[in-house]
Amino acid sequence: MGAAVTSGALTFREQLDAATTTLAAAGVQTARVDAEWLLAGLLGIGRARVRMDLSRLLSAPLARRYADLVGRRARREPLQRILGWEEFRGLRFQLTDAVLVPRPETEALVEWALALLPPRGERRLLALDLGTGSGCIACSLAAERSNLDVIATDVSPAAAAVGRDNARALGLVPRVRVVVADLLEGMRDVGADLIVSNPPYLPTGLVAELEPEVKSHEPRIALDGGVDGLALIRRLAATARARLRPGGVLVLETAGGAQAAAAAALLQAAGFHSVAVRADLAAVDRFVAGGV
């Protein structure tokens, strides 16, 4: 689908109005907001500045580039992929098509994980972030706890490279180390205070039913959790306990609802104690934790 944005020297307001019409017609629910972010990204300014300068003219060359960006969004390419970044807990993470776009609900996973760590003290702590993708969980944990080191793993070399680049850009190397590994592969001698993961948890059959932004633009390996969505959660429940120090905790994100209850049962069966479930911002039981 092409964009209906006029490529002449129109004002910001006129360009935004045309872009909003195009995006709304394509089924983008946040059409105006996305139109503003695309213009801000093109110009290298903040969205608030765009809204303050509505009478400013956009040159014809820039208008053509803007029309291309709007066209990409109208074809349901995620806004964050077009911009090339997403913010997560106050940090900016660069993205490629090798990693998931960080979701706001995962910020609550990080918040709970931080709360479950031992109190601040002189002892250095170690966390493992399994399936790190962009590195948003690993980097946020390290940024918010100065005595915490993080080893982040991802089975995809391309995803691990993105996580590594983000850790470096945020000044968190060497406290955040990203390695290519399948969950806890190669971690036999590691003792962690925290293991955290936002694993692939969608049932295979559900992936094809997702919105275009997800099914066509997110890496399937980061979405597909097997027939019932629990394939990797089962593996984590079975193996994580042996990699935790006494007092350590495993914290997982799930699809929510019945899957969260199933994950909690898996942790209990594996010998975790104090197993608990916590809701996300939409009041959906989504996060599961258990201690050793």
C-alpha cells in the first residue's frame, strides 16, 4: 500500500494530517502518534518539537522521504523498526530484524526481578538473562543495580550481536556480557543469584493469527514456544534450579492466564519454593517466580 502523503512543500500539520489518514486507512490504531514519531525520526528531533512547529514547512525532498516512511508503516512494518530503536526503562535500545521489539509489560518483569534480588551490599551479584535479544532486560538490570553483573545468552548469533552492541553503547561492558548459547548451555559451573527470561511462549498455531507487525516482522524463533507454548519454559523449570545459588530466584514472563498457572506448576514440580505469580499492567497474570 502506498502513502497518500503529498510530496510538496507543505506544513508539518498538512503532512501529519495526510499521513494520519493513510495510516488509519491501513488499520494502524495509533495513526496520529505514529505519524508524529515518523516525522520526528526523519528530522532527528523530539515528537514534542514536531507538535510545537506545526506551521513549519517540510521541503519537497524531505516530504518524499517522509512519504516512504509512512508507506512502510502503512504496510504494517512496526514503528520501532522504522525508527530503529525503542525505549525500555529509560534506556534506548537499537533494534534490527533479528530481535523482538521490547514490550512495556516486560518492564514489569525487570521491576519484579530487581525486587527479588538480595538487598544492596558489598557482595557482587550475578544474573543470567536467557534469550536476551536486544539486551533490554540484561542492560536494565545492570543499569539499576551497580553491584550486579549479567551474563546474557541468545541462541541467535545475530540477536546476540545486537544485545552486545546495546550493552556497549550504554556503557555497561564488561558488567553485561552477551554470549551465543541455547538457554543455559555452557553454564555448568555458573552460580547465579537470579535467572530471568522472557522466552518464546506463543503456541505454534497462534503465531499465524498475530497482527501483521508481529507475525511478519518479528523473528519467529523469539515467538514460537512449541505446540502449547511451554517448550522452553519446561526446559527452564527443569534446569535453572541447579544454576542458582542458595537464595537465588528464577523469574519468567509467560503468555499469561492459564499458561502462567501451568508455568507455576512446573516450577513447583521442579522443587522451587515460594512460587508466585504476578500480574502485568493490564491485570493479566503473566510473570512467575520461584526460589531455591
